[in-house]
Amino acid sequence: MENKPNLLVRGTAAGGQIMFFSLDSTQLVEEARIKHNLSPLSTVVLGRLLTAAALAGQELKGEKDVLTMILKGTGPAGTVLVTSDSQSRVKGYIDNIDLETVSREDGHFDVAWAVGPEDGYLTVIRDLGLKEPYVGRTELISGEIAEDLAYYYAVSQQTPSVVSLGVLIDTDGSVKHAGGFMLQLLPNTSEEVIDALEPLVGGFPPVTYLLEQGFNAAELMDLLLNRLGFEITTETTAQYYCDCSKERMERKLMTIGKADLQSIVDDDQDGVELVCNFCNTKYNITKDDIGKMIEE
């Protein structure tokens, strides 16, 4: 299998006892960096959560289903919000796009410092088109994001999981490699399989290291799960995708109410400029546009 941009594979291992998702998210994380003009540490934080959302999006079934992850800690990163659909089309933003570079003793970016796990939480919302979305929330246990997501699955979904996420920044600030994988133990997983999996996971190299060595998303799972026997069932392409439009922005503006819309017209302003949080696209809403909105 060739190294396709944003390649995402899913499948099963150990005779169907383990479900896995694996992704090379380098291109989509780089696109997010460019769209938001992110500093290196901001790129790492948002990139990890975008990768996580793309992986988790594979659990959705319907075309209109949407998964939202909200990471809110007490660190300088502020709120980090990402969404994904069943095709792993993701988008997101981070409050602080210019986090200073703070490193741990081992030289890696200090993501936990940026997030601030103390009194923080991870909220996951699954909108499946029903009357009410499914909402789960768990406290942050490390602020490293991968461990926090694994904890969420264990507590909120009662699904033991292994999550690995990584973003490697190049010397020029661009994304050199990004990716991740998620393993989920299904209810029929035997103790024998669990015992065999633990040393494989414990000694597995970082995802970005393996991507740098030329391995793709499928080959990562071959390295990790070959001894247990694995099968890739689907292959797709994740992408950074924003579905914003002028019409959507107008509907958002209408929520401020008729009186406030009229005040914009009365103040003799040229109109208003709205900016999409997810892709920074700017939309000019003219006085004529606002007049039509008031009539509606």
C-alpha cells in the first residue's frame, strides 16, 4: 500500500476481538496550521485533537452524523474544539493560536503545560440525528490528549482503548509528520489476547518516528498487530474540510435579533465582516443583505 496523503485504515485483529483505526494526518494538520497561522506548540495541540477526531469519526454510521470533541483545560491553550463526520472530514480551532514554545525535560513540546489538565475536561458529543445528541464528559488525567481520550472511552463508553497521537514539527515550523492510531477491545476480548497485546503496545515506538521512517498507516498496524493476526477492512482519506458559506454566516448573524440587525443599518455602517472560526474565511455581509434578513 502506497503512502497516500491522510490515509486512514480501519480493521480488526485477533480474530475480531480488537478493532483498530490508523491515520497519517500530516497533510490535514499542516492545512490547519496554515489556515489558523499557528505557532508550533499550538499546531501540536490542535493537530493531536484533529487526528483523534478523524479516528473517532470512523465510528459514525450516518452521512449526517457529527462528532464534536471539546478540550478545555486551565492552561494557556484555552478551548480546543474539533468536529468530524463519518468520512473523517475534520475541522477545528484553538483559542490561543500563538502558544509560546515550552519544552519538557526530554526536549518534546510540553502539551500538558499548554492544555492544563487540572480541573480540565474532555467533552465528546455525538449528534446522530436523534432528538438529543449523546454527550459524554470526563476529567483530564494528563493533558497529553491521547491518554485523556483513552480514559474517556474507558469511563464514558466502557470501551478499553489504546490511543497514540503525535505531531512532529519541522525546523521551519511546518508539520513534518502527524498521525495516530486507536485500538479498541471488544466485549469478547480474551485475557490471553490482552496479555499478548500489552507488551506490544508498551514497547511500540512513537507514531511520528515510524512515519519518518517511511511507514504508512497500514504498515503501522502490521508492525503492531502482526503477531495477533490483523485484517484491514476499509481504507479512506481523511481531510481538513470546512462547510462554511455566506448563507450559514447570515443565519448565524440573524440570531442576534431584529433590533440589533436594524441598529447596524441605522448606524450607517457598510455592513459587517464575519470570519469563520474553523477556516478563517471572511464573509462581507452588506447593508442590503441585512435589510433582506430584517424583512425575513
